[in-house]
Amino acid sequence: MNITTTIDGTFARIRLRGEIDFDTLPPLRAAVDALPPQVTDVQWDLIHTPFMDVAGLHLLFTPVADDAPRRRATVTGLRAQPLSLLLAAADVNPTVFDFCRLLPDVAPADLRPSTP
């Protein structure tokens, strides 16, 4: 697992290369815990994450401790298997696994309509 964090003001992008499972969950949580308190938005870039098990659901949906900073989490670069897991979880329990809250407000540049 390779984790790269980029911070721009109140926004952080955490890009990982590898699978998300219970062995890789602690370093991923440590990456979030290491963010400065001014970071309010965290984007998980999963373009190089071919597989995610239930640990990914824990990472994205488990509430933080009361004394931890509140941060909005979004995901980008979802590949087929992680996307299928998120959709299945949302289908089973949409209240707990609100997939829509993980979507960024702005579409990536390569998905935006072209302007004439």
C-alpha cells in the first residue's frame, strides 16, 4: 500500500495504490488522523484501488470520535469492484451507507460537457 496526501488549504486528497482491507485500514486512518485541523474536506482518490472489502465501508462511513475534527469525505476514481460494494451497501441500508454523500460536488474535468 502506497498512500500520498496532498493538502490545499481546507482540502486534502488522499491517493492510495493498493487494496483496502483490514490490514490496510490502520495506515489509512492514520493518514486522516495526521491531517491538520483546518482540513474540512477529504477526497479519497481510489483510481489505483482495484479491490475494497468491508473495511472500506468502515473507512468511509464510521463516525469519527467526538474530539476529532469533522470532515466531509468524498471519493473519486471508483473502479468496478469498490463501486459495486458501495452500491450494494447503499441498497441494503441506504440510511447508514448514504452513497450520495460520497460524491464530489463537481464532476472531474474529463467528465464535464465540452464548451463550444
